Amino acid sequence: MTRRPRSVPPEQRQVYVQVVEGLLQHGLKGQVSPRLRERLRQAGVDLDRPLLPLYPLSLWGRCLEIIVEEVYPGLPRAEGYARLARAHVEGYGATLLGRAVMGVMRVLGPRRMVQRLPEVMRGTDNYTEATLTERGPAHFELHFNSSLGGPGYVEALLESLLAAGGAKSPRVTKLHDDGDSTVYALTWATEP
């Protein structure tokens, strides 16, 4: 069965609670200062209340900016976003759903894990569609129907997922970004 692409207008795009929970309650554990908590509350995410099932993408993007500013203030933005992405993957792995997903990734190995990435990415929000093109045994291109701000964030996120799947020396490079869609090259070292 072929999936029809989700055509969700930008103003209706939302991320699911497990994405928010993974970062804010697990990935940043011990790093949420009173100032960060207050800035997130002012932006629209109140950590003193139960998390909502969905958050608007624009709000979530703003929260990521705030977190980078507060948690990684002395770093260049790209490095702050890369560290944030790594913390996000680690935190997502601590959620109920994330533990199951990460456990499966480790068992599958890098190649089969990458083949599952489009499905995994669809489970993070209400708008993402991802397709995969194989370029070689350890070389794939991942096409998204969207573009996410935050320099270096997606690259570090995907590299962390590849590493969780057992990839050696994972490397993700952005090949295309026109503001509406993106393409990333995913590569890793093959066993001799």
C-alpha cells in the first residue's frame, strides 16, 4: 500500500508529546534552570503542568532556540544545536516509546535501521513524510517534506540515531534545503 503524503499547512503542523517529553523531561535532566523553566513557560510550554499531547511546530522551534541560548550559551549556534540533538536522542530513548524504538534499532543494525527511519520520523509529528533512496551499502539519501531550523540539529540527530543502530563513524550531510524540503546524505563505515 502506498502512503499519500501528508499535506499539512505550516500553521497546523504539530509535534507529539513524546518528542517534547524526550528532550525536556529526560534529555535535559538536571539542566533546566529556573530561568529556562520560566522562559519556556512564557513561550508556551509549562513544565510545572502535565505536557499537552501536541505542540505547534512554531512553538517547538522557539523552545529549541531558547534551550540552546540557555543551556549552551558560550557555544556557536551550530554546536549548541548539535549538542541539543544528541541530548534529544538520548532523552527520547528514556521515554516509554523511545525505549522500544531504540531497542529495535540496536537489534536491526544500521542498514535495516535506516530503512525504518521514514516510519520512525512519521511518528514524531503530524506532518513529516520521509523517503529513502539507497546509494550504496552504507550510503542513503533521506528526503523530507519539510525544513527544520537550527543549524546542525537534524544532522546530529540523525547521526545519533545511526550510532544507536550500531553504525560506525556515522556521517550526515545536508545536500538540499529549499525551505520546503530537505535531503540528507547518511553514510557510515562498513565492516572490512
